[in-house]
Amino acid sequence: MPATETKINLLPVDPFEQGFWGRFLKWGLSVGRYIVIATELVVILAFLSRFKLDRDLSDLNETIAEKQAVLAAYSTLEADYRELAGRLDLIKQLRLTGLAGQEEISSLEKLTPTDVSFGTIRMTETELELAGRAVSETSLAAFLRALTTKGGFKNVTVGQISSGGEGGGGIEFRLVATKRG
């Protein structure tokens, strides 16, 4: 017959170990250390992954800075392109509608004596503003008379008139005329 093994425990049994809190504390000390080790591993992994994440963040910031520099370089090109496109649209529109003031300028040219010249001409749908120079009072008077009788303008108002000026002789004038209509 085989001998059976008997265990003899010479330490006294503590009643606390047999109670709920004793068994819980024993479980906590045995299993709890594995939980603490696992938690420490997670913290160490998070700490080590921070270096990789910092490197990724700095790489992304550098990429963003490079792309912003490229966009800034192209912004002037884009502004020039948009301005050019606007000009082309205006030219296309003018070609389709024709130059409305071309006929009015040619009729104004027919009314103007040879010794009257213009510095600025501004036309709107209802008004004509002129600034120019006439060699004599006679040519200025003939031009004003032609504007009111043959030119189709009313209320011709001479706003400024002076003799001489920067260019020497002659009469400098500025006038506003309202179109009949």
C-alpha cells in the first residue's frame, strides 16, 4: 500500500484569513501585482510612443510650413491671373457691345476747331466734362457755340477759365455740358 501524504501545518490558522476581507486581501495581493505590472507596462509604452508622436508632429508642422510657403508664392500669381481674367472679360464685353463713346468722340472731333486741344475728356450717359486749351478767345467761343447748336448739348457751364498757364499763351478751360435727351 502506498503511503498517503499528509500535510501538517504547524502555524496557527488566523480567523481573519478565513473571513471575506482576508480572502479579498489575499486575492488583491496575488492578482493585484499583475494588474500593477500591466498598468506600468501601459505607462511605459505610452511614454515611449510619445517620442514617435512628437517626431510625427514636428514632421507635419514642417510639411504645413512648406506648403504655406508654396501657397504664398503662388498667391501673387493667382492675383495676377484673376486680374488678367477680369481684363479679358472686359475686353470681350467691349468687343461684343462695341465702344459706345466712339461715335460721340468723332462727333466732338468734328465740332472742335483746329486750335482747340483737350487734356482730359470724361463722358457719361448724361454729361461731358472737358479740360483743354484754346489758342484764342474766338476759337473757344466758336467751340462753345458749336457744342450748344450742333453738338446736342445743353447747359454748357464753363467752370474754370484762365489765360496763359504752364504752357505759355492761350486760354485754359474746364467745362461741363449736359446732353439733350
